[in-house]
Amino acid sequence: MEKRATVIDSIRKQTKNVLLVDAGDLFSRRPQYWRNLFIARAYRFMDYDAIALGDQDFVQGPEFLITELFVGGKILNTNIQYLGLTIGNPYKIFTFDSLRIGVTAIFDSSLAGLVWVKSKGFFKFINTTKSFKPVLDELQKKCDFIILLAHMELNKTRQFVKAFPMINLVINGHSMNLLQTPVKQGNTYFLQTDGNAYRLGKAVLYFKGKQLQKIENGLILLDGHISNHPKMMELIAEYK
């Protein structure tokens, strides 16, 4: 986290139009209250623009998830219900100059079996296609470019997206696939870094007017050559 924060700060200082997103599985696989509390607050400190939920993010139970991760309205969700209500925002729209970019998220409902037992009775995972299509129809009317944060196996995401060719870019999570370069399927590009946050993905999108011309994908290794962010180190010290 301390190195990721340094890189994010640097990119934001150098570049005007930055969108920071995550495709889920922020928390550890097992309940570790203080560790996961730190992670939630570290994400708020780094000021992510949009976050999808992953199966690991339910590990501390519903109250923790709602009170710690949903602060600031950054969670996007189209097919997870809490006590009968869809939680989070179905999408967010970001305007860069005159370009309107819509971001939405999907959770593979077949992963419900991996959700921690404390949360299973409170959350319902809806069929992905049924809940997703109305959101996408709305985004098509409002946006020039659509990004999907998908939490599912990469091969399954590629199959799922065939029904929605209007999606321009997929940021994929859950699986451990590492895509060194963007993968194109029809009109849709796919990006993914491997797990455990050893790398930060950086994609540069070039537009001419409102049409995407190319994507350059970079993977930033968060190793010893990157300095620790001092304020993140202070936050870490609070939870040691």
C-alpha cells in the first residue's frame, strides 16, 4: 500500500485525466479485523474513483462492509442485494474534457459459494445478465465510452461480454491472470493484473474526438525501487 500510494500520487501530479479503479478482492481471504480495517481506510486515503466488490470483500461480515467500504460512494454494483436492496451505485460517469466515460461493475453470481459464511444470509447474488442489461442500456444513452469492472474468471468474462459488444474496456478481477498487453475481442479490450497487489496496472487510452485510437498498457512493479509514501506509513503505524 505504501508504494502503491506513492505511484498513484506521482501519476496524478503528472497527468490531468486519471481514473483509478479496482476490480475487487481488496480484503484478506480470512477474517483479520485490523488488517482489513487498514485496507479499507488505505483505499479511502488513495481516493479510488470506482471499486467493484469481490468475494473476499465480504469476509468481515455485512456491518463491516457497509460501514467501512461504502464510505464515499465509490462501490459500484449491479447484481448484489443486501436485505433486499441493491447496494452501492450501478454506475458512475466521469467527464474528461468533453469525453463522458461510464464505469459499471458485475460480480459473478456463481462465486457466491466463496462468500464468507457470516455474510451469506444477508446478501443475495442476482443473475448477472438479467441485472446488468438495464444498466448498460442506460449507460449507452449517456456515455461515449463504457468500462466494466468484472469480478469473475477471465474466460467467463470474455464469454459474458460477447452479449454486450457496446462495452469498450473490461478491467477484470478475481482470477490470477496477468495480461501483459491488452487483449482485444471484437470491439472490447481486456486488461488484468495478477493477484496479491504486487503490480499496479497503468493503461493509457488515446482518443481522437470521442473515438478510442489505441491503448498502451503498463504494469508497475511495486518493489524496492519505489519509495514509501510517508502518510501511508503513518496510517500503517496506527494499525500495527
